[in-house]
Amino acid sequence: MKPDGRTVLLNLGETLQWLGRPAAANKTFALAVARGVWQHAQQRPSQYVPGLRAAPWWELSEVPELLRLFRSKETIETLRDEGIALLRRGAPFLNYFSPALVSGKWSDVMLATSGMRQPGADHAPRSYALYEAFGEAVTTMVTGQAYFSVLSPGARLQAHCGPTNARLRVHIGLSVPENAAMRVGNETRRWREGEAFIFDDSFEHEVWNEGSEPRLVFIFDVWHPQLSTDESRLNALRSEPVHSQRYMMTRDSVRAGLGLPRTEIDLVKDRRMRTIY
């Protein structure tokens, strides 16, 4: 059987990469682009929305919904204070055992995922309240998450791609040692404490912490700027009926002033074990 499905090509290429066969992996990705599976060989989401602007890194000014979030020092201070308090406690963080993790430890406290409030929000009530105030472009992003993420000293995540190009990802540096950085596409950037950067995680990216202290960041997702209406968002989700239904449920709950629907189930349990989609 010829490998012509998006998921087949994605899994095959990334497996070849991780087995140390980059030439074979690149050939697989080039085949996918030639067949119209993706537009860019380095952008390989399993859920691909055609026609969206594609760039590995974005400027804050290009995502107007986020501008107001970072005008106040209170936003960063709240996230930093609560995140560092959690880091010192240690207990709420749950470990990943993904094949993408080649060394060290990677863990999180998940506040929200897939448009649902997660149990981790109880450990960071001020940060969660802040997240809900970010607005619909953030909270209704039902293929996204919001969480505190820790990489231990010596940790490295090898190159992989996120599941969809319908979102952009935001990292806010909270406690960042020297020699901690990430590559997205062909460009590497370092986190800086108190600063945010935005990237498209459907592009190939890898992360490392070669410092002597844990790296702590707050991560959340936002709808791609070209997906700004109910119609465009539902159209982007049409291949995943479960996500479409969850979007409408979350949207209606948020617009009714009820916040995100809550579940006590860890919806990220499976994702902590894999990054191949």
C-alpha cells in the first residue's frame, strides 16, 4: 500500500527522524508536499487547514487579540508568582513519557485543554481566572491548552510538529536559565523572563534546557488570526465532529458567562505518552 495518508506520512517521517535517518525522513516529507498533503516540508500537522498564512514565528503585533494581554505587568506577575510557587511545591506537576523526550524530565500543570477546565486549575486559581479573561480567541481554541510547563536541567525534546495549523502557540518565560532555548523551523530563540513569544507549533520544533535550573514557562494557544468567526472556526474543525461539538458547547458556555465547562478527567493523559498523532 502506498503511503498517501497525512497521518501515515507524518508518523513514518517522524519515526525515521527519530531513528537517525534524516535523509529518508526528508524524502517522506518532500513526497507529502508534492502530493499536496502539506504546503511546507517543515509544517506537518495531522489536521491541516488549507489557505492559512504559514510562518514559524509570529510577532505580537500580528495577533491583535493578544496585544492587550501584555500591556499590564500584572498579567506576567500573576503567572510568574503562581507558577514559581507551584514549581517549589512540585507535587501538582505531572510527567510526560513521550518518545519525543530524549533526556531529562518534562512536566506540566494543566489548567485547560480542548475547551474544558482541568483539575490543575484548582492549583492555580489566579492564573486560571486570568486565562478565562483572555477572551474567546483563546478560551474557545478547542484544539489547544493552557498550562505551566517545566523542563528539568538537561531535558531535550527532539524535533516534532503540533497537531493543527488552526492555532498559534504562546510561551511566556517565567523562570528561565541560561542555555534554554527552542528551534522552530530554521530559527532558534531563547525564552526571556517576563516576555512572550508566538510561534506556529505545526512547524517542526525542538526544545532543550542545557542550564542548571528548571525552565518554567506558561503556554497557551490562540485561534489563527484568519479564523476569527464562528463560521471559519467550525469550517476549520469540520473534519473532526467531536471538536466541532465541543467548540459550540464551550462557546455557548463562555458567552453565557459560565466560563469553561469543567471536567475532573485528565484529558491530556494520552498526550503525555506520545507526540506522534
